[in-house]
Amino acid sequence: MVGRIEDSSDIPVNLWKVAGLRSVVSSRVITVGDIASQDMTECASFAQQSALAVEKVTKIHPQRKYLVLLPRTNAEFAKWTLGTSSDDDGMYVAPQSSGAAGWIAIDTGESIGSGATVLDNPSFLEHVVRHEFFHANTLPEIDSVGNAPKWVIEGFAEWFASSADVVFPQHAPPAVLPTKDHEFAHDTKTHAYARSFMFISYLVARFGQAAAIRFYKRALEPAYGTTAASFAHVFGHSLASVEHAWAQQYRKQVAGLTVDVYEA
Ligand SMILES: [Zn+2]
């Protein structure tokens, strides 16, 4: 198990030198971390379930197992994500070179208030794991994102994660698509993730999951042109007209949410 990590250049992290490292291997996932053994077991179980669930939705079945890293502290999380993470609860680190594999890291030490961490809220933990698995399953290459904007990439990951629980702001943000990628870096102000999630959920409800996934895959492919072109091709309506229709029903959509975690 640790062989893959030790021998491979996939993960430029000196992981095998960490004291108290544990691993759990399931049919689809290798989970490695230095957290308590019962937490490892729980996370590994969410990871395996997420892997099976995402492959069922996307019909993408990678040959190799997914790798999930579970650092105990925020400092380790920063190292195990190569310092690319900020205050995220989880992260998918895309492959560092062509042909290498990416990996998922969950910030198990991340505070969710009142001295609790993500490990203390299983449905939120499962949400984080599912979100990252959507990325890991659909973005296997160094450049998989293509020219897809973040509202597509993050909106679909949040939609897939929402079956574990729904994370939403206390006060609903406006029904406007966050089309500028930099809005995602200031999420506490923009709630770009929540807005994208609501739009993708609307797409799935209106056009069906299969069409929505077709659009997602097409949006990743630069050869198909702009996101708006892929959108019109798959759904037979312009992005602008569907965004307008989404805004029309938004209040009702918000009222129908069952939210587990409210953000400030
Ligand atoms: Zn994400």
C-alpha cells in the first residue's frame, strides 16, 4: 500500500516518514492518514461509498484506486496539499504531471466551531468527501478542467455532495450565476458555491441528471467551444434564458431546501 506512495512520483510529499501513519484499503480507495483509527475507518467508509456513487452518476470508472489523505492537523493538511489549500475543509490536488494521479486530502483538524472539527459532524464530513470525489473522478488529468468555469466545476461537486447534507448561507444570496472565477476565492462574501449549487440543482430538476452530466462533460472539453455553446447544445435553451427561469423560481427553491449546515 505505502508502496504506491513511496515508489511513485504522484505525491511529492514525504508521507511515509510521518509517525503513526495508518491505512485502509477498500475496493476503490486507498486511505492514508495519522488520525485515530476509528476516524480512519469512518472516513474510509465515506470514501468508498462516494467512489461508487460518483462512478454511478458519471459512468467514469478509473482503473486505479483513488487516494485519500487524512492529515491530523491543519499544518499537515497544508503540506499534504503542497501548500495550495487555504482554509478549505477538503481539497482535490490535481496530478502534478501528465500520467500521474491526483489525490484527495481532507482537513480533519478544521474547526467547525465550539471546539468541534469536521470529524464531529458525520453528514458534513460525508458532504466534504463527496464533493472532493466528484472532482477526483471527473478531473483525472492535469488539464481536465479545460476551459470550464468554476460555477460548473464547483456547482456540480456541491450538487453531488448535497445528498449527504446541504450547506447554505443563513441569508440566501441573489440568484445570479458567479461567472467570474475569482468570486470563489471570497466565498464568505460572494457565496459563489451556494449560488452555483442552486443553479445546478435547478438544471438537474428541470432537464434530468443524465442531460446535466452530459453538459458537465462537454463543458470540460475545449474542442466544444464556450460553456454557453455547450449549454445550448445539450439543453436546447440559451444559458441566459435558463438562468432567468432559475431566478424566477429561486425563492421557492430556497424555501424547499433542507439545510444541515448554515453558513454565516
Ligand atoms: Zn471543489
